[in-house]
Amino acid sequence: MEAYIAVFICALCLSLVLTPLARAAGKRYGAMDIPDQRKVHDQPKPRTGGLAIFMTFVLTMGMGYALVKRPAPFGAQEQYLLAGALACFLVGFVDDVRRLSAWTKLVAQIMAVSIAFYGGNRINLLPFAGVAIPLWLSYCLTVFWFLLFINAINLIDGLDGLAAGICLFTSILMVGISFVRGEFTLVLAFTALSGALLGFLKYNFNPSTIFMGDGGSYFLGFIISGLGVYGSAKGQVGAVFMLPFIGLGVPIFDTLITPIRRFIRGRKMFSPDNGHVHHKLIAMGLTTRRAVLILYILTSVLCLAAIAVVHIRNEMIGLIVIMAALGLLFFSRRSEGGKLSFRGANVWLRDLADVSGISKERRQFLDLQLGIGASRDLDELWEHACRMASSLSMDFVELRIWREPNSLGCDGNQAVYTWADEGFNTNTDICRQGLLKVELPLLGPDAKELGLIWFIKDIGKTPISPHTFVRLEQFRRSVEELLVRLALAEPTSGGGTGTEK
């Protein structure tokens, strides 16, 4: 235990010394984070803090093997993991100094993961099921796992001390659990990482003087996910594999939900925006420090939950419970007006169900459309039209069919059908204000006028459904198709009046 405390103190002291040097290097070589409309800070700051975190971790790991006797010296698997971490850090650090394209960074990240994978740091079993998987699937799962962590830390790094603090809590969690389980290589690695992060936080917590940049966030995401995979490769798939996932639940879920949120709103799925959880907290009026502290508390709760999951001895049940809670949290984040709302996702899902035809309302309306299409005459058509008007909560419908196409439809050459809801007075209410009134023409081949349909609805009594106008257009087209099919020259009925509901 004393040796690990010494490792932590060494990492802390190194980080306290190296971070100011990294800050000076960032200023000298122009690796500065310039404020824009998405940034919270208002002054340019160096984004080279990742250099101090990386150097502290590597140097402390080297000293740690001399201080701690239990871990074996670096083997091939550990060497390939550190080589991949170095490659991933360099990609981010180059991006901090000279901007790289998104595709360049993605390809480089995959190459870094491939290095670790080649060295044996891979997911060999299907998580929680313990079933062996083929090499190609192992590669795909391993790459996804690493990229999820790398980009989760990168996305959450938007407020002073946020990413570093969340990673610190997760590292402390892994130190404790790994020590109890006797996984001393993991204890050493996460102890070194904890000291490096704590020293960095002295300069990165609000008000900060340096950011970790992409180099720091890429390295942290890679090494935390990599150590989890390293532990799973040693045979502890269920426990070690999922603990960093739970501890980093805030950035992980923000990363998973962000592209879905952007897709629903019709935006580019991988373009930056102000919709992340920390941006939402700031938009609610919280200060940067208070928003970060709230997310610290949430991360602490998740770490405690991870410990509980280990003791439950049923990782799948524990994981499902925690993921469900986090999903509820993120879908119920504050939205317009400061109210908790599922509206955005619900509206999109409801519209998707309607367009795809699986909603009950859409299927019922389809039944009416099929009934109209199967009508043998106008009287039968009108019966279906009255049912349709009732289903749409209309107050008045009038169908006029011209006896002679392209005529103006004066009283002598048209068939008229009317329907009014109970309580609607056609003599007085039809002219009052505050009504929705829609006139839809019925057109045949070559745009010949076959008639028109009038719809009137009192929106003060019943609101308009999101699909009302779509339904009206669907109804109009069904009627047009029927009229063309019947090839009307003379209506089969001289007109009629619909009955009340």
C-alpha cells in the first residue's frame, strides 16, 4: 500500500511541475484555444495540458515498476497498449497545434486502436454472455469500445475541470476495485493516472489557465478504455470491462445520445453544437463551477453504483438498471422554458410511427381510404367521408361534384353533400371568426376540375392534430382517384345531406 501511495505522490508532484511547462509551451508555439460562440471562456488559453498528463503518466509508470514489486515488468501486451496510447495522444496533440480534418483524426484513432489490438488488447468474448467471438467481430467491438471512450472524453471537455474531474473519479474507482481483486498492474496504472489528473486540476479547475486539449482527451479516453480491455483480456470480462463504462456514464451517454439528438432535429450528426449536457446546465443559468460540481456529484453516484454492481454479482442486471436511469436522465434534460420534457424525441417517434404506417391512428385512416377506393358510387363515398370527418374531429364538411368538368358548378349542375357535427349550426356558425376553413380542389386528368371539398373546424374546441393536413390531402387524393375511376359524366345521385355523428 505504501508503494502505491508513493506512486500517487510522485504523479501528483510531476503533474504540478509539468503542467506549467506545458502551458508555457502552448503559448510559445501558438497552441491556443480561441473563444467562439460555442466556447464558455472569453480569453485564449493554451490547449497543451494533455502533454503534462501523458508525460506524468509514462514517467510515473516507469518509476512505479521500481517501487511496486508485485506487477510483472512490461510485457508485449502492455507495450502495445502504451504504443497505441502514444499514437492516439500524438494525433490529438498535433490537432491542438495544427488542426486536422475529422476524417484524418478518425482514421488515426482506428490505427492507434489497431496497434493495441494487435498486441492482444482485444475483446475476445461477447460481454456478459462469455461467448467466444470470431476475430473480425472482436476487432469491430474493440474499435467501437475505444472510439466511444475517446470521443466521449473529448465531447465532455467543454468546461473547466469537467473532463479531468470525471476521469479522476473513475480512476479512483478503478484503483479501489482493482486493488481488492488483486489486479495490481491496473492499480499501478490508475494510481499514476489519478495523481496526474489531480495535479492537472490545480491549473484546469475554474478559473482555468490551461486546457487538456484533444491530446489530453484522446489519451485519457484511450488509456481508460484500454485498461478496461486489458483487464477483460486477463479473464475478468464482466466486472472490469464495464466499470469504466459506468464511471464515465455522463460523457458516454452524452456521446451516444448526441448523434441521435442531431439526427432527430435534422442536423449533421457529427457537427459540433451547444446541445451537450454541460451546455444545457450553463443555459439553465448555472455558473461554470456549479455545473461542473453537479456533474462531479453525478459521477460520484455512478461510481458508487458501479461498486454496488460488483457486489450484486449480476453485472447484466446492474448495468441495465444504471443505463435505464441514465437514459431517463438524458431524455428528460431541461429544454425550452426550463421545463423537463420528452417532447422532441416523442414528436419525432410519433411522426415516424405515422409515416411508417404502424400507428393505430394511421392504420384506422388507411381503412377509411381503402373504403373510399372501393366505393361503388358517390353515396357510398359520402358514408366513408362522414366517418373520416368524425375521426378528424371536423365540425363541417361539404363535398361538391360538378356534373360537367371545368364548369363553375352553379346550383344547376352540381351534386352537393354536407355533414355537420352535433352542435354546429350551419346557418350561423359557418360565418363566425376563429374557425379553420380549408378548401381543396378535386382535379382529374389534365387538371380538369371535378369539384371541391370544404372543411371547417373549431380549433378552440378541439386542437389540430399534427397530422390533420396530411390526412386531408390523403383524403382528397383518394376521392380524386375514385372520381376518375368512376369516369363521372353524371353523378349517380342528385345530392344528399350527411347525418350527424
